Amino acid sequence: MKKALAIAFLITAISFSSFSQEKSSDPVFDYSETKHELSLDIAPIIGGNYPSNLLYRQHYVSKKGNDVAFRLGARIGASISSTESDNSTPENISRNNQNFSVFLGKEWQKQIQSRIIGYYGVDLELGYGRFYFDASNTTDGRVFTNQVDNFFNIGTIGFLGMRYHFTQHFSVSAETAANLNYSNSRFEGTFENNVNNTQRTNSLGLSMIPLRAIRFAFHF
């Protein structure tokens, strides 16, 4: 997270440096020619993970003459792991985690300088995830822990960001956000001595996301 924040700060510093050096008011970009945009969130890469967030924007001019954009994005995550111990009582542990979410929203934009755009808006996000955990004694095959956790969430995300255009077709942007989220989860577990446990949880929360994304985009 600290590396991502440092890079976001560097992007902002470069943007304002360019702002002070450039005198031309002609924008580098023209969204009437490049209405479509596809971007990849590179913040996970900075943290040592694989990229999992894609965003599509369609730029247009509203009836009131404002520069706006329609947003459609998706996030996919999955991890599978298996561990075997060599202790006197060997164990086999398996973990399987998948999650998927889609979001759509609207964005309002304001040109700040020939290469820089400030923007804000709101996204509606829907998500589903499943976590499976299994631990067994490999000497006799006795399963002493088995649990499945399914969850569904819906959230409204308000965001604020800044985009810097290197050229007409390439840009980088950083976003901060606040998330109001409702989550419903169901936990089912079977433990040692065949003790079963089922739990349902509903939660509502408000959270701040200092750095939601750093997106590298291609405009076409």
C-alpha cells in the first residue's frame, strides 16, 4: 500500500509539474475522436499480486454540455493452495478461494490542463465469493475441519480521481473512494467429532479507500 501511495503521489507531482511548464491550452486528448477507453488497475502489481481489475469507459457529452463517461468494470480473484505436514500426526490442508464482482457507474469530468482531467462519480458494485477450507488427518483419512463460506455483497462507491494523458491514446489515473456496502454471508462447517455449525451474517458498513486504483489506460 505504501508503494502504491508513493507512486500515486509521484504521478500527481509529475502532472502538476507539467501543468506549470506547459503554456498551451490545447488539450492533448480529444474524446470525440477516442470515445472508448480500456484500462487495467496496476496497483495490485505494485503490491506483488496479479492484476484483477478491468475498467471500460465510454466518453460522451451530456445534454447539458458536460463531459461525462459511462463506466463498466469487473474484478476476478482466485487462489488454490494445499499443504502437507511431516509431523508425527501428518495433516493435509486445502484452501480454495474465488471471488467475482462487477460494477457500473457514471463519471463527471473537468479538464484542468491540456494533459490533466479531474473526475468524480459513483459506481454500483455487485459481488459474490466462496471460500472452502478442508483439513484432514492423512493417517486414517479422518476429516476434523471442513468449512464453506459463501458471501454476496452490494455496494455504492463514490470516487474522486485525476487522469494524466501521456499521449492522445495513453493515460494513467489514480482514484480515492468511499464505499457504503451491504454483505450477506453463510458459513457452514463440520468440525471434529462431526459437530456441525451453520451461521448467517448480515452487515452494513462504510469504509474509506485512500487508494482505490491506479489505472493505465488505452483510448481508442
